[in-house]
Amino acid sequence: MRIRLIAAVGAVFFAAAGLAGPAQAAFSDCDADRVCIWGNNDYQWIIGERTGGGGISNIGGENNNEMDSWGNRTTRRAAGYDDRGGVGDCQNFAAGSRDNNVSPVNSDELSSWKTNGGC
């Protein structure tokens, strides 16, 4: 009985602390008329959200080289680059499209992006 009580208390503690597992996420977390990028597959851990029409923006800190899924809820093409300043390998983010699991060759390599056109 005591072991069950300790296990139950531990489960409540970890759930309250947010350590029970990854938070649920969805493509709908990306606001209308925005381009969004996530650090994990299946739209988990949003690392960027921008309106359409924006020029090159570098991704800094812990979010650099982490993108694994993206969504474009705008009517404009967008693009991401594997180097800062819009340089290097380019991935197109087609208008009105999304990808919940980018190709392994593009996984975890995004360092800059733009929302005013494709590659």
C-alpha cells in the first residue's frame, strides 16, 4: 500500500511539474495568416511565427538548427535556409501548405528564413 501511495504522489508531482511528457501541440497553434516553424515533428515546440511578406530573419539561440516541421497559413511562398543571412540550402514553404516531418536531409538545419518568397 505504501509503495502505491508513493507512486501516486510521484505521478501527481511530475504531471504538475510538466514532466509527464511533451506538451500536446497541433498545426492549429499557428495563427491564421502566419508562417510557423516547429522544433519537433508533428508541430511540437513552436520556435517561430511570422506574418507573410517579411524578409530574411536569422534564428538564434537554442532554436537555431532545430526545425523539423513547418506550416504556411499565408497566400505567399516562404523559405528557410541552412545558413544565417538567407544563404545555403533552401527549403520552400509553399503557400497554404505544411509538412509535419521534413526530410531527414533538411531536419535540424534551419538557420534563417523569410516570408516574402520562395527559394
